Amino acid sequence: MSLTRRRFLHLSAAFACAPQLARADSWQGRALGADVSVTLAGPREETAAALVAIPAALRRIEALFSLYDSGSALSRLNAAGALPAPDPAFLSLLRAAGRAHAQTGGLFDPTVQPLWSAQALGGDVKAARRLIGWERLRFGAAGVVLDDGQALTLNGIAQGFATDMIRAQLASAGFTRALIQIGEHAALGGPFRLGIDDPAQGHLGHVTLADSAIATSSPGAMRLGYGSHILSPTGSAPLWSTVSIEAPTATLADALSTAAVFMPRAALIRLKAEAGLRRVLVVDHDGRLSTL
């Protein structure tokens, strides 16, 4: 089952300044269950070489975080309950997940994977819910260890993390103008004009993005069994039809937008201030779009 439909932030115009378009090249593909696009401005020889390197970078990322690859580090961890000597990038993502867990009061919790499986396959939902608990995970340079019966999904953060990795790769190569989309969007330079859609209401408006990242979560974009594919560790129902979060990194935007659909307005306003978010947009179930 593809998770790409949970994302309703789309690219409406690649570059805001028409004169730059002649110097822009693009690459498209798929990774981590999402459509991928990279649009890069610069001398043609340099952009071509950078874009050719993108698929190999994505393969390395999928080898770490993909739930769809039985040989990935994440799949091996879930199958065995432990992952010895994890890659530093794997540990970096787990640390980011831990910070998001704390920032959202536990609403972001990658240990919901058994619940996801139970709802998708008709398993014991109550038993699966008892396995949730990020605090029961142990990780460090020596290894990652799950509690008995636990499994992780990184779908609520890995796409953002991958987006940041590609952005960093392009920045280190000297590029200053690029738009990377791996389920989430991250910009080098800008401005870039993006459209926001809601699965129930359709197109609602536009935002501009420059030297930041934005992620969108829409619980109604896909059904999982009898509920939303975005799962609350507490069992609460989504409070918003769509939430978009702009943040300095796509990792942060991705994780917090996943949890934000369960957070009331006052909590989102506090989260915006405490996490240093640049913008929070919400669409309520009546289709009203607000910027917090």
C-alpha cells in the first residue's frame, strides 16, 4: 500500500523567476514509497552531474529506512528486534524522532507499526496498542533494541530526513538554488511557489518557500481498515483535515505534521513557538484554512 497520497502539498510552479528557468534541470523517480523530484539551477554540466548522483543516494537511504525492502536496516530491526552497530544516519534519525516525540507530548511515536499492521490486516488492535511506547526503545552506537513485540515505522519522518540529506548533498556541492521533494519539500534558495490541497476540499491556496522545508499531513487521504492511516498512539481521532508545517528542516516538518493532526489549536500555537516553526497551516473539517 502506497503512502504517497497522505501528502497533499504539490508543486505548482518550479521557479518563481522566469529568467532562471533556462538554467534549471530536473530529475524524477521514487523512493520510500513517495514520488521524488529534484529541480536544480546552475551550469548545465554541473546540474547534470549532480542529478545523475541522486539515484545512488536514494538507494543508500532506502537501504536504511525502507519498510518495503526486507533487507533494509529498518526491516532487519523489526524482524530481529535488534540492530547491531547501526549506521550513524540511522541513529541520527532515531534521535530526531525522539525529539519529535518529546515536542509533541508523545503523539509522534514510531512504535505504532504493530497497530498499523493490525488495522491493515485485521489483527488484534487492542493487543497491538499495548506494544506502543517510544520510551521502551533503546539505541546507541552499539545497537538498537526493541521491546518484545515492538516494531518501528519511520514513514512519518524518513521522507523528510531523506529530503534533508539530498538538500545537504546539493548544498555541499555548491548549489544555491534547488527544490527537493521526497514526500516533503525542501528548498535551497527560492522563492518557490507551492499549492496546498485538501483531500475533501481540493485546492485551497499557495505558499512560497525559500531556504526552508514544508510537510503536509491529511488523515483523510487514505483509509486504513476502519480508520485513518495516520495513527495516534493514544487512539484519539484527527482534529484537522490537513496540517502543513514549515520548518528549518524537512525532518522536523515531517514528524511534527504527522502528530499535529491530533493537536488542538492552542497546542499547535505552543508547538510553533517552542519548536521554532516558521508557519503552521490547518484545514478544519469544514474546509476552513487558517494560518497559526
